[in-house]
Amino acid sequence: MVTGELKSKIDSLWEIFWTGGLTNPLDVIEQMTYLMFIRDLDDSDNVHAKEAAMLGLPYQSVFAKKAQVGERTIDGSQLKWSVFHDFPAPKMYNTVQEWVFPFIKELHGNKESAYSKYMGDAIFKIPTPLMLDKIVTAMDGIYDQMAQLKAADTRGDVYEYLLSKIATAGVNGQFRTPRHIIRMMVDLMAPRADEVVCDPACGTSGFLVAVSEYLKENHKQEVFFNRQNKDHCMNHMFHGFDMDRTMLRIGAMNMMTHGVDNPFIEYRDSLSDQNPDKEKYSLILANPPFKGSLDYDTVSSDLLKVCKTKKTELLFLALFLRMLKVGGRCACIVPDGVLFGSSTAHKAIRKELVEGNRLEAVISMPSGVFKPYAGVSTAILIFTKTGHGGTDKVWFYDMKADGYSLDDKRSATKENDIPDIIARFHHLDAEADRQRTEQSFFVPKQEIKENDYDLSINKYKKTEYVAVTYPPTHEIMAQLRELETEIGQNMDELEKMLQG
């Protein structure tokens, strides 16, 4: 969450755009995103150069001595944020408008890449040199503040806060999933170097970025020192679809800044016939829209065969099963209603997960996880596509705390079940003897079947009732009489004092 001084600095930056004439929130976010990308490009280029030097690997800076912009060749160092931010306002404005912006639009040589697709129609809209100068100074202040906070993904939190300023945000459920929840899901799935990963409702590519970060931290040698694996990671591993071009543009830049050169990020209605993907992916991570508007006529007919419904959250589950290879795994966020809904479609998709595939885990999350944007109760479903069953028993976990207060402020707290969830999930053999009164436990498939495939944890959890012994009623009445007498005496004394 963005709070305190960082929040006020972002608000001040927003005010600069607003007073300068850019009043469409989407325009503001786009222009901010471009400038953040330009600054991040400078930072990440320095980091990659240092890493290459340490590892003794060759590295070609994106700001080569001579940079090509269209048909013109210029000194690449002039395009670095750390250089042009010291220019006088008119020179800075001309440099950014005439050189830097065209440079980032043409940065990716492959015209078919996600980056090129969504940067092709990008427009520099900041109207005056003075306004750009103010914005650059304000953004330097924001980055200084972000560096002081040293949080894992402050920039992701900044995106989330910016998105909250769009009045229409959330109509299609397009809120950024909190970074720590994304990271928990990635840690639970433990991606490998050979994965083909997809998020069919990718937004700003949060899940895809988290997978690339996980691989860097846990499989660096295997991925980045093996030519074949590195090529797979850069060009074939990551796939993301969305119906919002602004989100796709942010997502493509986000991936590139995190070192993934060529993700396959595409404008696509994942639920429609324009999505032909079947048995293609080994891992799906997603937080699909729960209440998205849906054109029922365009929904792919093979999804409607699994569950005939207009509810996007159910259709996305059917979609995940179709898109996964046999043996492919999925971790996705669903609203609580999916777990216990009594409609034919609800029961059909749950039955398909339990009987037709291998449902492994249901992690119930508290309703405050998505505050302040939404108060809906959610759960994480983890399953493997088998196509022929395989569910023996399902592991349930009742998450009570995620490291933040569950109110709108979302302040950091000591209570945090996430490390425990990850540790227990990776050692399920030690979970077999847990009682239903504990925070996690197994439920046999047969019991789930007998309960109409209900997957809500409260259906199976047992509460321990501690017997409380109360004194007999005549004793309680005697105590009440004594209290009544004492109150009367005190009232008499108070009355005397007032009269005296």
C-alpha cells in the first residue's frame, strides 16, 4: 500500500498533470508510465551492465555510444534520464519529445513483439517544457522516497495507487492483485525453468513479472547460464492477454524493465472464440475479473459446454482447464461464491475440478485482502489438469492474516500466515494427521462429493466448544440484589451531598 509521504508526493505529481491541462486519468497514467519506464530503463541498464561485468559476460547497453532514432544517429548517453534531467527545461523538453520518446517507441527491433505493438500508438502529450521539468523533478522525489522504503515492489504499489484514481477502475475487476499475494501464489507453484506460463487476464503483468523474479532468485544458474533455457525465458515462456490496451502497454513495459525481452502479450478476449489456445500451457496464474461485463454471444461454445453461465469467474475456470496441458498446473483467485454456489453451473465446474482433474488445495483468504478497492471474500484454488480425475483428498487452509491490517488502511502487522501456508503446502505429507479444528486439514474426495462438491472451508471445519460453568441462578440473583442495594445506598449518599 502507498501511504504517508510517498502518497502525498504522487498526489502532488497528479496535481501537476491536472493543473497543466491533462485531466483524463488514463492519459495521466499513460504519460506517467512512459516516464517511469524511461527512468527505469536507465536504472536497469546500469544494473545489467554491473551484473555482466561481475559475471564476465559481454553486455551491449541500450544506450550505445551511437543510438539510432529513425534515420538519425545521436549520442546515446543524451537519452539517459540521469543525463537529460539536468538539462534546462526547453532543452529537456526537445530532447524527450524529439529523441527519447521516438527512441523508446523503436527500442524493440522486432516489430511483432508485444512491446512494439503497444508502443506503436503511444503519444507524448505533455504540453509545455515547464510542466515536463516539474514532472521530472517530482518523479525524482518519488523515486528517492521509493528507494528509502526498500519495499519489494513499491513501484507495483504505485501502479495500484494510480489505478485507484481511475473512476472507472474495477468495473471489469481490473484491480492489481496485491504483490504479496501474487508472490505467495508463485512460491506455492514453484515455477521451473522450462515452464510455459500464461495469465489470461494479465493487466499490468504482475504474475508474469513475479515468475521471472522467482526464476532469477531460485534458478539463476539453470536459466541464465544455459543458452536454450535463456532463449526460452526471453522469447517463449511468458504469455498474457487482456482487453485493455493501457494495461497491456504498462504490462509490456513492466516485463521489459524486469529483463524479459519478448513476452507474448496480446489484446485478446480470453473467453471468446478469438482465443484458440488448447492444451498449451504448463502453468496458469491468474486473478480473473469476477464481475466483468460479458457479451454472452461471443463466449466460446466449448466453455459453455462445461458450464452454461454468464458468470465470468466460472467461465475462466473452464478456460484454464482448456488452456492447460495435461499435467499443467493452475493457481487462481476466485470469489467465495464459486466455492459454495448452488446453481447448476457452479456445481458443474466444481465437479469438473474434483472428478475430472486433481484439485489440490483451497486457501481461504480474509475479506480485507483487496481493500480498499473491494471487500469481497476470496480463495485461491490450486489444481492440476489430468483430464481423468486424480483427486484423492483436498487440502484446506484458513488464512486469517496476510501481514496487513484488514481495514482500508492496510497497515503492516506482525500477524502473517503466508510463510506458514507456503511451508505447509510444500510438506503436505506432514498434514495428514491434522484435526478439523486446526488452521489446515485434508478433506477426502468422497466427503466433498457427498456435500454437492461444496469447497467452502466452513463446511468441513470443526469448532472446539469449551464448556463454561456458570453459578446457579439463585446465586446470580443474590448478587444482583446486593448490587441493587449498594447502588441505592450510593444514590442516597449522593442526594444528601447535593442537598448539603
